[in-house]
Amino acid sequence: MVMVMGWMLLTREVRLLGLKRSPRIKVEQKHPDLKAHLENVKMKTFSQFWEDVSKAELDQVEKYADKLFAAVGLDIAFTRHFVDRVNDERNKKPINTAELIRLFRLTYKKYGKKIPKMGADAEAVLHDMETEINLPFVLVVDRNGQLDLVAKTIMRKKDFKSSSPKLNV
């Protein structure tokens, strides 16, 4: 029974990797410990599909959002927790830079003039209904007197609960 389940898992992992032939041939000879081999295949598969968003990529997203929201007098900033949470495996499907750019673009289009009018210390959640990404933020005044939209965290969650108002895009 364990061996059959091992073969099914291995076949599933091979399909995820996009291989055409199953590596069933001589697996027992090459890998006497099938469980260890399956863990190795899973780790390769996981690392192949899960690519972290780098700090440099987030800096580029921040530059894009800054240019976008500069017309309404907002500066965008990410907390350290935001950077950590973008690459968290609890998101199930990884959050990528294209989704972040989409979220900021749609937010500007729909709420670009409304967000600055919320004033300092206002809190809300940006929610992308298509990708199920939630981005809680707070508006703060920086040293220069400019209003900053500080993204506190980010997560992909279908039923996100918050006491702050949700801005659906």
C-alpha cells in the first residue's frame, strides 16, 4: 500500500514538473528509500514554482506606485513585514510583481482622489477581487509634511476580515 501511494505521488510530481515519461524505471534501484526521494522531488517542484519577489523588484513596484500616486500627493511605502509577507507560503499561490502593479493601478483608477481625502491616521484595506489579494494600509504624514500610504502587510485570502473599510478593486 505504501509503495502504491509512493508511485502515485511520484507520478503526480512528475506531471507537475511537466515531464512526459514517468521515472518509474529502476526507481527502486536508484533510490532504495522512496520516501526520501519523494521529499527531494517535492522540494525541487516547490522551489521551481515558488519564486520569491526580491527587494529590488519591490523597489521597482514602489517606484511605479510613487509615480502613479504623485499626481494626488501620496507617497507609497512598504513596511518590513510587508516585504516578508509577500513571500510567505501561507499565500498558497505566490504573490508576484504583476499582481502588485495591477492592484496599485486599479486602486489609483478607482480611489486615487478619495484616498488622500481620508486624511492622516486613516486605515483601510485594498482588496483585489480577482486575485483575492488584501493590502491593509495606513495614511501617515512624514517629516516633509507629505502624506504617505504605508502598506502594513499583504496576503492572499478569500475571506479576509478587518474592522477597517475595504476598498474593492
